[in-house]
Amino acid sequence: MTTQRSDEKSLYGGQPSAAASRVRRVTVTDLAAAKERGEHWPMITCYDALTAGVFDDAGIPVMLVGDSAANVVYGYDTTIPVTVDELLPLVRAVTRGSQRAMVVADLPFGSYQSSPAQALDTAARFMKRPEPTRSNSKVEPGCSRR
């Protein structure tokens, strides 16, 4: 069991006190440091700004806008039909509704399989102006490419 030093802030938990300076987003470096400390932390799926604010206030460090929005938000039978254009507004809403949590977005089926260049182009859409989402993207390939 790893013990936490008194000067280390747990990744998971409520917002910093009012005395703390400005709130910053959780980063990949923060997640790596938590792993190094042996700290467990949650990631939760979220699709809207209001819920993102509640989860953020509760100290959830990572929120996923998953392709499961196909089922939960759009009513599709599977996740396959959901498009990048359908997920982008959800990612933006979750990002606007949270201040601290890292926002991670699934790349939907068909938006990355053709090539690494296609995957990069699609991921870039989640982070582009005019409204950068400050999100991370993840892919869930069904099989390995050799």
C-alpha cells in the first residue's frame, strides 16, 4: 500500500478550496503521477454540461464522451451509426460544463480505421477552433492491425 505525502493532492475528490489559485484541468501527467502513487481514480461517462458540472464538483478527474451516446442520446440500436458530427456538440458541452476534469472522447466507428492520418485528422476536429474543446481522443479498435 502506498501512502500519500501530506503535500500531494489526491487526483480524486472535491474541488480545491477557495484559497487555492485558479483551477486547472487534469492532465495526462496528473494521471501518470496518480498511477505512480498507486492511487485509484474514476472515469465516468457524461454527455451534457449540467451533469459535467455535477461530476466536476464531485471531483471526478476524467469524463468520457463515449460512442455509447449513440444508444443513450440518439437512440440507435448500436454504437456504429454515431458520427463525429453528432459527438462534437456533446464533447463541447461536457467541456464547457466542467472546469477541472480531463474530457476524453471516443472516435466513432469509421472515423479512424482507414489510416493513421485519418485518425489524426478526426482527433484534430475535436480540438479545433473556433471553439477548442481541450479534449483527448481515444480509439477502441476491434482487432489489431499487423
